[in-house]
Amino acid sequence: MMNRAIYILPIGKIREEIIEGVKSELVKVFPFPIKILSEIPNPAYAFDATRGQYHSTKILREVANYLPPDGLKILGITDVDLCTPVLTFVFGEAQLGGKACVISLTRLRQEYYALPRKDTLLLNRVVKEAIHELGHTLGLVHCSLRECVMAFAPDVLGIDQKLPQFCSSCRKVLNKMIEIFKGENEMADLG
Amino acid sequence: MSQILIVDDEEIMRQSLTDWLKEDGYEVIAVEDGFKALELVQRENFDVMLVDLKMPKMDGLEVLREVKRLKVDVPVIIITAYATVDTAVAAMKEGAYDYIVKPFHPEELGIIIRKIIEHQNLKKENILLRKELSQRYQFHDIIGKGPGMQKVFELIRTVAPTRSTVLIQGESGTGKELVARAIHSESPRREGPFVALSCATLPETLLEAELFGYEKGAFTGALTAKMGKLEMAAGGTLFLDEVADISLKTQIDLLRFLQEREFRRLGGSETIKIDVRIIAATNRDLKELVEAGKFREDLFYRLNVITINIPPLRERKEDIPLLVQHFLEKFSAAIGKRVDKISPQAMSILMEYDWPGNVRELENAIEHAVVISQEDIVLPEALPATILGKGEKRAPLQKSLRDVEKEHIEKILREVKGNITQAAEILGINRVTLYRKIKEYDIKI
């Protein structure tokens, strides 16, 4: 049986230890192969000059186009500051129950807040955001439990309060969704 | 799941907001103009509407105005990229729940929406509770949760399936006809007619003609034969209201019918046999009338097979809030004006009043209040003067002269906004005396 994979797509230059670090954590959480795609250029098309930020919804649409045929979900990782037309910034964005999601490292860095660089903390935050946005693509909505990875975090402190895992009720929903996706895989194999 | 309607002409804005809100677990519908939005809000229930201010076909304020005009109960948040004080003020004046400038911090919109949803959910719970209450405490069109009315409901259920004659006793305005109708509706005769006849309003001969009908030429003016109420009620129920007012002669005829279950039309020779259930009602003490020789004892016993006593409203004040709610809903719908709340002060006046006209008087008072009220809430000043007046007159009965004097001085001082000279003038005392009394009664100005 072919098991469809979750792909990681580096957008622009992203340090290897970040990409590999995310991959090794995602493997622990999701029962799908995690594969890494080749880097694509920075998303100049999504740049909003008046805000000096990048439009995440536009990037999200582009990321979805890179999903290989055997892919289940795709996670774009960028180092540009993301926003949407209605929000001043976002750490990431996902297509709820869809194929693609994207996260940004910019506001997850301590340096962004004029604090000393902390690589481990950055990786922790990136991992949580990656799981969170992939959770959305698997149909999960925000959770009211602050510790759950699906909790909405308005700032990095909120992200730091979360654990890189799903609470029991989100896990239940997730398992159901995973079963559905696995069933779809089997159907695809038969087809 | 809470449902949100987004109205924005820009596709990217709709998409962006939709995605964001869906991640928060809301069900979202997004449309590109006000016309579509207005069509939707009339068909479906939304918990919140997010409306962009600048749109080409119909701008956000126009959409808001239309939502209010259509009386759609949905909080509207106006979203704009062009923040000016004027537009913000205009939006709030038109009744927007909030005004938000985009782009906003990710947490900002979430907090506003959560607040609205919580409020909406509370409202829904209240409506549900109200519905549940009324279903539990409403029997046909009669409302009552207190033991007095619960006993009446129980009696109605017990007597309804039988053929027995029922006598309903209760003061004027207590709802005797409603009880009679409830018995009819609960009985196997419910498919048959329910015919009501008020015996108090008709002179003896006319009452007989109304009751038994007449043949052509039975009396001057009887140009054609006419069926009486008894015949009209065949197979159903005849409700004789104010039965104590019928003449002794008609009492004999009615008694004969109750014994024989047959009668003759006035001027007629044919005996008509019919199956009709009689429910009689009176606001007087029939037994006393029997003792006074004004009501036939045999008829009394014929009518009084089962008696239902409806308590006056002053003896079941616990039912007043439910009745008020029921009448507010009834008249809001009938008059086409939403007045669905009552202030605690107004309610306390209603609870204090002794309601000589019973439920009918309360019904009239609420109709008056719904017509008069300027907002969606009944304030004391919207209640009829008779109720406000009697409430004030009644109160001193339980108070000392000293209390009454103190209250009266306080009232006058309030009316003249603390002006001692004016108050003294109205009270007919000099300023020194007034000051002395203020000090004596420890009145705060």
C-alpha cells in the first residue's frame, strides 16, 4: 500500500537544521512519510510594498501548486514576514481541510523582538507552528486548551505556552481524519 | 456551530477573513455585495455580520440600515480600511455593534466575535428557556405556573373527556371562556362547534330566542325561522357566560333542556333532540343567589356537577411575569413593534397592583405599554395611569403617616430637582419647616 506523504517546501533560503528539525518532529506526530522538496525562490509576487510584508494567502495558493501527485499535504516554510489583507501579521496560514499551509520564521525569532538569538527556542516554535497549521489542513480548528498545539496564539508567548502535541480531544478528531485519509490512500491504490 | 456572514466586494478579503474565521471553528458564508447579504439574512440565522464599509453597489452603512429596517436580529461589525471619526460615529449611530479598522491584530477580531457569540448564545438560551417555560406552564391559551392554575389545568384534563356539565366560577377577566374553550378542545367533541353566549347582555325574550331559536312568525319581527345557539352547538359545546343573569323563566326552560336533552324553538311545535355539552360560567356566587331566591336551586345543582374555580390574579401573582412575557410577545407581534422586555421597576409595579380586572386588565395594560413604549423595554411610565395611580394609593395603607409624609416630601424634592423654595411652595409649608422635616426624616437632597 502506498502511503501518501506530507511534503515540506522551503521558500527562499531556510537553514537545513530547521528543515530537518521540523521533519524529525513531524514524523513523531503524523503517521505519514515526511519528505522535503527543493527550495523555491522568495515570494516576490506576494510582496505588499505599502506594508513591507508578504501576503500569505497568495503564497499559500502558490505552495499548493508544488504538491507532488503522491502528496497528501504540503507545508511551506518561509523567512518573510507574513500578513493577510485583514490581519497585521500571521505566524502561518492554512487551507482548513485543504492541501497547503505556510509558516514564517520571521516573528518566531527572538531577534525580531530585539532579544538574543536562541536557536532551540526558534526550532521549538517552528515545530509547534508547523504541527498547528498541518492540523488545520487535516480539518482541526482552534482549541480552547492553552497547552494544546491547536490553541490560537496571538503572540510568541502564546506559542511558548503550547506543547508540540495535540490534546486528547483534538487527537481524537485527528485520528478520525487520519483514518479517512488512509482510506482515501487505499482507494487511490485500488484505482 | 456559530455562523458568520462576511460582506466584502474584494475576493481576497473574503477569502482571507473566511479562512481565518474557519480556523477558529466558525461556519462562514461570504458574499460580494449587500443585496446578496440582505437576501441571506432574511433566510438564514447568522450570529454576526462582518460588513466592509466601502463597496460599490451598496456601502456598509446602507447594508446596516437595511438590516435594521428589516428587523433582522444580527449584530453587525463594520470593517474598513479608511478610518475616520465621522464614519465610525455614523456606523455606531446606525446601530453597528462595533467598528474595526483593517488590518487588525489577529486577536482583536477574535475577541469581539467571541463576545458577540457569547451574548448571542445567552440570548438563544433565554428564548429557549422562555419557550420551555411557556410550554410547561401554558395549557391551550391559559398561562399559570402557580398551584392555583395548575389545579385548574388538572381539573380541565379530568373533566374534558366526560359529558358532564361544568360550572366555571371566577371574577370578571379571569379567563372563564378560555377555560371553557380548553375543556372543549381537550374533549372528544373538539371537532364539533364551540358556541358562546353571554347571558348578561340580552333581555329575557331575546335570550330565549338566541338560545332556543324561533320559527317564522313566533313573534313580531320573526320573518324567518332561526336556529338557536343550542342547535348551533349540536355535537359540540355551548358556553353560557354570566349564567347568573338569566331570568327565572329562562332558567326553567334551561333546566328542562338539561333534564330532557330536548327543546322546542319559540313558536315551534317540533321537539328537537340534540347532543350538546353545557359549560356555564359566572362571576357571582350562585349559592348566595339560590339562598336569595334569585337562582333556581335545581338548576344550580344541574349546572354544578363539576365546578372549576379560577383564582383571581391577585391570588396568583407568581403568574404575572409569565403572563407579562406572553402578552409582550403577543402584542409585539400584533402591533409590529419589538417591545419584549420589562424593567424591574415596571414589573414590581405590576406585582404590587391588586388587579381588580384580573388577567384581562393585565392584558390591556401590556397592550397599552407596548403601544406607548419608545424602546424595546417597558418602563414604568409606559404603564396605564390607573395602575400607576392605584399602586401609589395602595401603598400608604401599609405605611404610617410619618412614612407617607417622608415619601411625599422626597417625591416633590425629586420633581423640583432639589429646589427648596419650589418644594416648600408645592407642599404648602415654609422653607424653615421643610428644612426641619428634611433633617428629621434624614432626606438626602
